[in-house]
Amino acid sequence: MESCSNRVKLGNLLPPAFVLSVIGACWLIYVCFHLRPVLNIFTPEECFAVSVRLFSHDCRGLWQALLSSCLNVMMLVCYFKAALTGPGGVPDTIEWQLSAGEADLPCLEAKQTGERRHCKWCHTFKPDRCHHCRQCNVCVLRMDHHCPWITNCVGFHNYKYFYLLVLYALLSCCFTAGTVLESVALSVEEEVPGTERFQLIVCIVFAGILGGLMFFLFVLHTWLISQGMTTIEFCEKQYKQDIQGLSYYRGVRKNIESALGPRPLLWLLPCSPPEGDGINFKRRNVPDVGEALRDPEWTTLPR
């Protein structure tokens, strides 16, 4: 199995560089042309008086600065954790190698022919919900999709970080667009430099566009989590409706725990990942793997 470092190439680094540049530019505009006027901080010479004026100016500016900073920090933490955390791959042990033959592996999914699923590029058997990523050139556990914006696959070990990235990006975009709208309105009513007004409009446009995209992703992945599905499994179900596959639906609460971890208080924090190894997955009404493997109904699955 090739290292994830093989996927780091100059072309692959362009999308993350673009994303981080947009985030940095919007944040800089937001701080310089919205937060500074709201906080009444105009020149470096006035900085010594900040501690005196801290309790005299509008608290609205303080709350906006605090919330926007927290949302952006959480978004960046989730971004880097999603990008730098490996999604998980097929174990290097001998029983997963094709040369080991039809070993007794904890898998229920099979080809239409009934044969065990395997990867012709990695020369290994595939665990359930595992798929090969041609961009990363590895098999990914519980693969959801390959995301070029983080230069990484989204799989078992980093799906929670990706989902939280979408959530905090959505909240940050909505908060930025909603609060900077006031500064845009003031720039129209009052006499301000044209460049400042233009940059405020650029900030709100980017925040609005990215917020719309994040809203779509958030709704989609929230629904996928509630249904116990990945993006790949959803596409297979939509475009291969004549094929019956395994259902990983275990109830909404269990489905959420399988994606965000077993502790509800930590669901919205980039820690406490879901339990498991990314190979064995519990299913409703399938108490014994060996019994299910002997049942022909459970071996009619998509390639």
C-alpha cells in the first residue's frame, strides 16, 4: 500500500492553496474594514487606550470579534485535521493479501458472482465499504469520496473532521455575511473610499457563495449520516436500483454515533472519533457474521 505522501504534488496543492487564500483574504477584509470600525480601533496610537475603552464601546463589536474568531479557528482546525488525518487503509497483514487465498475474513459484501471483493491495483481483499481511490492510489476504509480541496480522501478516520469542517465553514460564512452586511450598508450611506466599499462587497459575495455551497454539503451529509450511508453507497443505490446491497442503517442515534463518535457532548468538537477499526461494521438484524456469510441473500452486492 502506497503512502499518503505520494498524493502530495504541485497540482494537488493548488486547490488547498486557493481555499486558504480565500479564507485569509475574507478574514483580513472582515477584520480591517468591519471589526476595526465596530470596535472603534483606528490607529496604532490609540491601541494603548483599548483597555480603557474596552468597557465603554458597543459590546456588539466584542461579541462579533469573539464569535468570528472562534468559528474561524474551529474551521481551520477541522480543515487541517481532515487534510492531515489518514482515512484508513487495508491492513498489511497476510490474510488480506490476494496470495493468501480465500481466507476467513470478516466481510459480508461480495461481487455479483459471489466472489470476495478484491482490488486489482492494490492486490488485496477489500473490507466492507472499502473502495479504491485512483487519485490517492490506495484502498480507503469506509470511503465517502475524494476531496481535492483537502488533497485527501474522506474515509473512516477523518469523516468526522470533514463533516465538522463543512459545519463550521457554513456557520462562519453565514456569520461573516450577516455581520458585514451592516458595514456594506454604512459604506453606501456614508462617504468611504471606493476600494474599501469594493473589498466589503467582495467579502460578502465570497461568504455568500461559499455559504451556499456549504449549506448544500451540510444538508446532504447530515442526511447521509442519519441514513447510515456514504456518498458512494448513496450513488450506488440511486444508479443501481436493481441491485440489492447491505444496509448499514441502525437507527438515527446509532448512525450518528458511527460517524461522530459515541459521546454526544463531543460531537461538535474535532476529537473523540468514532469507535471501531473501519473493517467491522454492525448492522441491524445481523447478529452473527458467519451466519450472514452463509446466507445467499447477503452476498448479492454491487461490484
